[in-house]
Amino acid sequence: MRHSLILVTLLFSIGGFVLGAEKPESRLSNLKEKFPKIVFAKHADIGGMHYAFTEGLSDAQADRYYTPGSALCLLELGDDGEYHERTLLSDPNGVIRDPDVSFDGKKIVFAWKKSDREDDYHLYDYDVATGDVRQLTFGLGYADYEPCVLPDGSIVFNSSRCVQIVDCWWTEVSNLYTCDADGKYLRRLSFDQVHTNYPTLLDDGRIIYTRWDYHDRGHLFPQPLFVMNSDGTFQTEMYGNNSWFPTTILHARGIPGTGKMVAIFTGHHTMQRGKLGIIDPSKGRQENAGAQLIAPIRETVAERIDAYGQEGEQFAHPYPINEREFLVSFRPSPEGPFGIYWFDIDGNRELIVLDRTISSSQPIPLVPRMPVPERSSTVDWAADSGTYTLQDVYVGPGLEGIERGKAKKLRVIALDFRSVGIGTNYNGGPSGGAWVCTPIAIGNGAWDVKIPLGDAEIYADGSASFNVPARTPLYFQVLDENGHCIQTMRSWSTLQPGENFACIGCHEDKNSTTQIPKTTLAMIRGPQDLKPFYGPPRGFSFPKEIQPIFDKHCIECHQNDAVKPDFKRAANFDTTEKPFSLKGDAVHDARAKRYWNASYLNLIDLECVDGEVTNPLFKAEYEKTAMFGKQNRIVNWINVQEGPTMLPPYKAGAAKSELLTMLDPNLTPNTHNDVKLSREELDKLAFWIDMLIPYGGDYFEANAWNDADFKKYEYHEKKRRDMQELDKMSIMQLLNAK
């Protein structure tokens, strides 16, 4: 009788080592050869109710996440072939975080906050040879952290010196700043709505970072990956700015020689931890087209989850060894401290260091780094403007289906962001719901103050070129022959002084090649100065810009305070029986701490509700009466909680609002009650709707504040002015040094 020989291979997993696979010594050979010394930090896990709220300011308006006890540590490869831990700097009462290493490997730059209320995060460097520690940045009430050291020794870092708070809560915002190796010439690089995070250097000399981005759209999605040159020029999307997934791309680092990045895929209301993934923009730039979960490689579903990736194994702060191997902070479950591990792309792992009392994280090799291209700065700090050049607005999906010749102008709008939280309301829509602080509009209206800078002509070939103020967050709208918005940019762009920025079309695919004539009309004619929008740039104010139109043309009929508009019946607007009021009577909103005009509330289909929420952080506020506006056929604006994906042309706005179609003689043979508005008045009404019905021209207008509120406002506005003056002084010093 023949017997079959059955070979059975038994694989046992012991501490991450699989019998039958390669031995740990072999696994770690690349790591030990390339990175014999590794710097890391010990501290409490980073984050709070939100991944980016980590400033812990001594004078914070709300959240101040701060857990003392930390150390800056070094792992050194010994003669025995094993890593041995040494403490370089310890602070039981402070927090040391975010180490980075100079290109020559001689200095470690890091952030350190020594006290909860008597100090803030500032940048320091540690001399590896002597152990000397030097403070680089200063100032109580300002946080400087997440340094990225450049080849010339200068530093790009995150800082709260912008003195802003997030639109949807009272937590301080941080943007990107830079200084030299000694902390001099400290100046601002990004002018963003809310948080930027974790700048790191690519091998081509550019910097990638996470940018929270929710202008005129929902706040939960996305937190995409952006890229810029080290001098702040060419700030543009790298991955995911029109995506629901990944919710947040965090801790991204380039994988040298590949064009790929390793990153953490995480959530919005989460700590800084999640799943390990690879971003490959060559495969696509939205959703899961170029986003791949690894360790192990597996199906990557484009999910829409606020707290994404918080179950099971947790990763943070990866550092690539090569395309398949990584140093990473890791813990096998959502509980317990992080250790530092070697991982490969398939999920094999080896523990390098673990302190069971506190997380070990943020590993950075302490070795001289390979040089990267040093890009000569193109910033002209003596200039105050830059230039955009658009090759063909009809290229890309933004104007899909719009016939050539329809786009007449490009409207340029600047944004102004809040410094302080006083009063609240709420918005809601397809992308979720949010609390809004220091609101400049009724609930569901615009997040931020809008400042019309003017219009540029779009030439017959779809091209345009125009000058704009530098160091100013801007966005654009494509207008038709009636001055109505065809498509809007629900993000923003910023130029550095003297910068020339060119784009192909309207949301064109960065991975595609589009044939554009070598010479466009815009190139021939040169950059335009913007045609002002009926006066100098100013925050657009409903009481100042819109109410006078109603006072002149409408309140003779529309003055009945007892009647509410019926948005289902056109007759409600056509009747001569003195229908609802369009008067400027002030209506007090105690929750928002604002006074709204009666006309404003009547046109936006006001609804008052009592909020019902489960989140205990918000429950006390939401149980108070909240005032919402609802899109309707008379005033139909884009929902401020629309999702991140690009909207079709003419989704909503003035062109879809009967307020314009009944009053503009170009659109109707018989205007409403034969009312005759000027072109300026019609354009202002259209602007108001296309800007998502803003009310205040600044964050101070129409306030209903008490003495404590005024004091709070002035305190933070002074902080902002102080930093603006420091910024100007640093630029002057830089110019004088050249």
C-alpha cells in the first residue's frame, strides 16, 4: 500500500517573528545599515477631540490639551548588533515633541513646551556633539511646532502666530511659517482658513503637508495633502482635495525615488493615529484611486467615516527606509502606549523600543541626509502682488457641458478669517453638521467674510491673466454674461510676492496632458489689473450693500411685519397687498450674538429649531434656539455643507434664484411690479447669493456683545496685530540682509 507524503509547515508567530520566514536579524539589516542612530520622542499621545488641535496654548480660548512628561531619546546600534536607548533631554513637567534632524546630522530641531500656563511650544535645537540646547523662537501665547529642517538649515514649521480660530469651534489655528537656522526672519508662508499640519521635505525639494480645507463646503471631509516649494510658492493640491476618502491624510513622508508617500489614513474627530497607507498620485489624485492601505496590502474602500481608522491596530509617524520597509510608531490595539517598530509593506513587524509607561513615537534617523535639490527662491519680498495665468477655462470638468463663449469673467474674492469665538449658530447638509463660531451669516450661510477684489476678462480662447495681492487667500468664480456664477472654487489659493502661477483649466486632471496652444490671448495681452467691484475691496456687508436696494425699491410694498413669506407660492411675491417685510429692522439673535435685518431673515426662509444632538461637547449649546436659513426658489445658494466632490456648473446661486430672474430685465420681459434696478444693484444681489448669503462685512459688524465679549475680541485682535508687525519687521530685516 502506497502512502502519500503530506508535508505540513507549521508557522508560529512569536513577538512578530514568524518561524519559517526570514530571521529578525535579516529583516532589520536594511534598517541597521542605513539608520544606526534613531532619534525619537516620548510623550502622551498627540491630539484631542480633533486630530489637529494640539497647540495647547497657555491662553487658549477653548481646548488646551496638555499632558506633561516627556523626553528626547536616542537609539544607537551597539557592538552587539542591537539598538540601545539613551535619554538626551528629559522634562517631567513639559512636553518635548516633533524632532527633526539637520542635513549634516549634527543638530536635532524639536518643539518644547515647559509649562501649561507659563510657556508655549517653541522651537529648540540640540547640538549632538556637545548636548547644548538653544531656544530659537519665543513669545508667550504663540505655539511653534512640527519643524521641518531644510538643506540650508532654515526651518518650515507650524505656528499659531496667524491668530485665528477654526470656523467650527473655538480652538486656535496654526499655519505654516519659516525662519532661518537661528530663528531669525520669522515670517508666514501659508494664509489658510484652518489648520495646516506636519510639513515634511520630499526628495525633489518640495514640502508636503496636510491642509484642512472647508471653504464653502462641509468641514468633516477632507483633510487633503498639499505641496509647495520651500519658499511658499506653488501651493497646490497633491492628493484628495475633492475626496471623501481618506478623511485625513496625516504624517505623510515621501518615499525617495518613487514619487510615492507613506502616510497615516485617519479621521477628523480623532487623535493622531490610524491606518498605514501609501499615496501614489500617479495612479490618481482623488478618493482611493492612488490611496492604498498597507501592512498588510489589502482592499482599500473609499469609505465616508468621520473617525476613520480608529479600530484595531494603530499607526502613527511613519518614516520610510525604502519602498517596502518603514519605521513607524505602532500599537497592536487602540489602548496602551505606542512603541517604535520596523514594518514591511506586507505587515511583518519587529519591535525596536517600547516603554510601557508612555508612548515612544516620531522616529527620525540621526544620520547625515542625502542632499536634495535646493530650489532658489523666486519670492520678491519687495513686491506686494503676484500673477495668475489661466490657459483655458473650458479645460477640465469644472465647466463640463458649458459652451465656449459662455464664460465672460473671472471674479476674484479674498477671504478674511476670524480671530476669536463670540456667539454661535449651526449649519447642516449632505456633508454633516457643524457648530459655527462668531458667525457672519445665519445658520447655513457662508463660513467666512468675503471681500470682492474685482473681475478679470476671460478672452475668447478661454484664457485669462491677472494681478492679485500677494499673501492673501483668494478664490475664483466663473461668471456668465449676466454676472451670475457658472462655477465656483470651493477652496482657495495664495501667491507669494512676485509669484507667477499658471494653471491649465478649471479643475483639470493634474495627471493628464492637455494640448493647449503655445500662445494664448492672455499671454499676448499680458496680465490685467482687476476691474473693481463697485468700489475698493471691502468685506461684503448685507446691511451696507443689499439693504439700501430694498429701501429704495421694495419696502413701499414689502413692509408687513406680520406676514411671513410663502416660498411655495409666487403670488406671495406678486401681490400688491403689502406682503412680508423687506425692511432693515434689527432682529436679535441671542445665540449668535448678532442682529440680523428682517429682510435678510425673510428672504432666506428662516427656520428656528431646538437642536437635538448626542455629542456632549455641544449639547448645552445646541439645546438653545438656533436660527437656520434654507435654500429656496427665491434665494437658492450652494449648501455650505455640500460634500467635497466638485459640483456641476450652475448647481445653485444667482442663476438659480428667482430674486434675480424676476428683477433683471435681461432675464424677464416684465420685471416684478415693474421695479427697475441698476446694473450695480443687480450685480450686488447676484454677488450676495453667489457668496452664500453673507451678512457681516467683518466679524465685528452687527454684534450683540457684552463687555466681556468686547474685551475678548480686542485681546485676540491685538495678538494678531502684534504678529503682523513682527512679520513685516522680519521681511524688512530679510531685505536689508540681502
